[in-house]
Amino acid sequence: MKSVVDRMEALGRFVSVASPHLPDDQLAPARELIARAGERLSLSRTHTVVALAGSTGAGKSSIFNALSGQSLSQTGVRRPTTGDTHACVFGSEEADTLLDWLKVGRRFHRDAGPGLDGLVLLDLPDFDSVASAHRVEADRLLSIVDLIVWVLHPQKYADKVVHKSYLAKFHEHRDITVVVLNQADLLSPADLQECVADLRQLLRADGLGDVPVITASTVAAPGLSGLTDTLREAVAARKAALRRLGADLTTVVATYNFPVVRREPFSKPVITRLNDALARAAGVPAVARATENAYVHRARKVTGWPPLRWLRRLRPDPLSRLHVGDSKGDATSIGPAAPAAQAGVTLALKETAAQVELPSPWDDEVLAAARSRKDDLPDALDQVIARTDLGLTRARWWWRIFGLLQWVFFAGVVAGLLWLAVRYVLFALALPEPPMPSFGRLPLPTALLIGGVLAGLLTSLMARIFVRVAARRHRRRIEKRMRAGVTQVAQDFVVTPATAVVSAYNQATDALAQAR
């Protein structure tokens, strides 16, 4: 009992997890079984519902009347005579609620014989009836009763309709199946033995090789003792209902042929390619290059030769047209991604979804989840770029050192020029010149002028080298920072929704394995 209940609970978990991802028609049999199991077990566990099923003339109504001890169901051999299902309840305990659920209107009661207390015996309409309503009623009850007794006639036990349309389809229900070869009194002992052997061979072909085969007759030997004993065993065990549900459960679970193998979502290379595609679509390479150029531009405005700095100020900042870095808004002016970059994102999403290799329709669900927020990706990526701190709001301390040196050297140049200018004026006015100090063989004003220019050029050259190296390092650092933001967007907008589907698949297959 516990096993079947646990399996049914596992099927319920499967339905719960799979509902958002599988179509309703695919989950309908499982939902129906779960609901029916709950209803059947809540109605009665003390009653065992046994259905007598057979074709026209097989004698099931005669068996029903014989077991019930009175003529409750009309008998006949030439046409279907059982149009409505008849029920006989053995014992004092009422089964009206259970019969209401079974939708059986013709009900009778009798005192229970030894070991039959709790038996609810049903005489079904003939399943080969010319009246379609009879077949529908028989099929309906065959799908929900606890134990099925197939009543066969010696002349029609090999009928293909019986075996292909019914018995073979109940191979998963072998634990709740009993086959009765009725009217055995019509055969000699040798013929009966041969007939039973042939019937067992046919049942093995139907997948029912181990089901009980009972010979019976309502008018002569061997009588109904074998069938009665089988019914007593089923009633005493009180497990027919659970066995029925277990067999139905096996049948339903078999329709979900998903491989029960856990899937590990999204390998590192696949995630890396996804991040690369989104980074290109977001314009990370372009912003990184612009950041490097802006670093150089701003550094040279501080470290360059003072007279030429005004020319640098006339050039636009490489980041200004992109509205990044110093922008106070939440959007940039990068513009939409190029068609190649957009195609790269689409391909990366497909590759990400395909990497886990889920069976259909789960694979479509993973792809749909990966694409579920595709329209939101451009804005999210743009905000990542706009909000990334590019680290260029303040000048570096070493820029100022180079700038200070440039001003010192420029001051030397200016001092030398002014000194030479004063000497020229004194010379032009024929005024006496003051003593001229010298730096080696060069007059000091000339040494200041030439030395300041050379020192300034050398300082500019050194500053360019340092700035270029630092700009490249800064570019890599900022690119890493932007890619971290892009990775988070990929995680939130693509990986997390797709992973949820993979996780649901793993949970569903785990539950399915337990239900099996």
C-alpha cells in the first residue's frame, strides 16, 4: 500500500513540476489518474470492485446470477442482453457512495458468503455489442474497477477482438486480471486440457502469461469453486484497488518516455560564448577603446607641453559622443548593435539552450526561456555600460608630477627668452649690458631656452610612453568591469530562466523515476 501511495505522490510531484512546461493534453492522463486515485481511496478501502467482462454469449451474466444467488441479470446467447451494468454488493456494509462514483444504477444486496464480505460484483455490458453505448459503458468501467474477470467461451476464446482490442492492452494490469474459460462442461477432459493450453499460449502472446486461468461452469462440473476461491483471496487481501491503481500508474508513467538522466546546465565555455556575444552587442569593445583613447586624451591635457595643451583641449573627448563615463543619465548613445552582433546573440541563445540536450518538448521550453527576455536585453546592457564607472573623473597623481615638470621646464624657456629679449633691447639702444653668466660655454639665457625645450620634449616623450601603457591597463580593467555587468545581465535574463527549466526537468525526471 505504501509503495503505491508513494508512487502516486511522486506522480503528483511530476505533474506539479512539469505543468508549466508540458502541454495540458500530455499531462491529462496523469492528472486524471491522480484525481481518480484520490477519489477511489477516499470512498472505500473495504470494498473490492470486481467486473465480469466478456463478449456476447460467454456466460458472464450466468456467472453473475450464480454468484449472487438470484436471477438479477438477463441471460442470452444470440444477442447482447446486458445493456446496463448490474451490481451486487456482498455483505451488510453499504456501498452506495462507491456505486454512485462508478455510476452504476442497478444495485442489489445479499448476505456475504464465507470470505466475500465487501465484494462488489459488476456484470458489464458485452464489449462486442452492436450497441455502441454498451461498448462505451464497458470500456469506462474496465478503466476503473479493482479486479477484472474476463469470461471466455470455449468456441470464441481465440477471438482476435478479445485479444487485440482488450486483453493485450491490459498486459500492465496482469496483477488484477483473471481469465475464466466458462462452459467447460461442453468439452471432454482431453479437449478441455488442450483448450486451456492453447488459451495460455494466446495469453502469453498478450503479455498475460502468468494470470490465473480458471475453468468454470454454472450448470455442471467444475462449477464456480475456482472463481469463488480467487474472489475470496482478492477480497481478503484488500489490495485489489491499490493493485489496480499501481497498474494504471505503470501504464501512465510509461507514456512519459523521458530519459531519467540528470542534466547539468550550461558549461563554462557555452556561458563564455554567450557573454562574449552579449558584450559585443552591448558595445563593450567600442567603449573600452574609447575609454583607452579618453585616458590618453585627458592625460596629455595634463602632461603635455603647456603651449600645445590648448590644441588638445580643442579636440572632443572620445567618450563624449557615447554619453558614457561622465554621463549622469541611465542611457548611452552607442546605438543598436550591428546586424552581425545581433545574429551572434541569437546564435549564442540557441547554443546555450541546445547545450543541455533535453528531449522534446523540454528543449523548446529551454530555448523559449533563454529567449524570454530577449527584447529587454538591449536596454539592460545599455544601462550596464551607462552605469559603469570608467574611472576617469579625476587626474592621476603622476599626471600632475609630469605636468609640474613641464611647467618648470616651460618656465625655464620663458625665462631664457625674456633674458635674451632684454639683452637685444639693450643692444639696440646701445646701452651697457649687464654681466652675462654662462653655463659651460653657453650663456645662461641660451642654456635655459635650449635646456627647457629639450627637457620638455623628453618629458613629453616619457609621459607618452607611461600614458600609453597605463591607458592599456586601464582599458583591460574597465573592460573587465563592464563584462562583469554583462555577465550579470546574461545570468539574470538568460541563464537563470533557462536553468529553471533544466532544474524542473531534473525534478520531473526524479519524480518520474520514483513513480516508476
